[in-house]
Amino acid sequence: MTAAERREEEKAAFGAYVDGCPTHQLMGIIGNKWSMLVLTDLAQGARRYAEVSRALPGVSAKMLTQTLRSLERDGLVARSVTPSVPVQVEYTLTLLGERIVPLLDSIKEWAGRHIEEIHAARERYDGTPAGV
């Protein structure tokens, strides 16, 4: 086997490992631009679609719908439909969704404490000439 073939084989094995990594999979869910915000909003209690939309004014209707569906698919959000006129749809966190809230709170707290340090590090790095 050549060195290039060996590298390709190792790359494929590492890719399979990363794809199966639970942490990597979870970061893909909560790392979505709107997921963490939707979960945080629903942590306050059951919400209708319009209420979630009002709480997140920067999200388009299409993106909010996609995010809610994705979180529902992942078992973090439940959607209930009340057959009335007009039909009422309500979103709530599932037990699994409720269990992730402390993690999200920790991430928000850490970010609030350390984001300025990250910004300062970026400024230092970006101000350093390449190769120094």
C-alpha cells in the first residue's frame, strides 16, 4: 500500500469515527444558527408558532419551520395540534429537550464570560503579520 493510499484509508476511518461521535452529532444539532435560540425560548414553556417567531425576529418563517421540524425529528421538541377553528399548533420541549437546557445555559454563561477574550485573541492574531 502506498503512502497516499494509506492516508486515504486513515482519512476515511477518521471520517467514520467523527460521523459516529455522539459529541460531534450533538454539536451539529445545537450548533445550528437557530436551534439553541428556539430551545431556549421553549424552555420558558409551551409556545405557538407565532410566539416563537416573535421571540426570534431575525428568523425567516421557512427557517423557523425547518428548525422546529429538525428539533422535533431529533426528539427535543414536541408538536401538538388542537383540532379547532382555526387549528392551533403548540410546541413544547420533550423530556429530552428539557434535559439539554442546563447544557445550553452553561454554554450561554461561558460565552458571556469569555467572548471578549476570544475577540481580543482574534484581534491579536489578526494583527500579527503572517509567518511571525
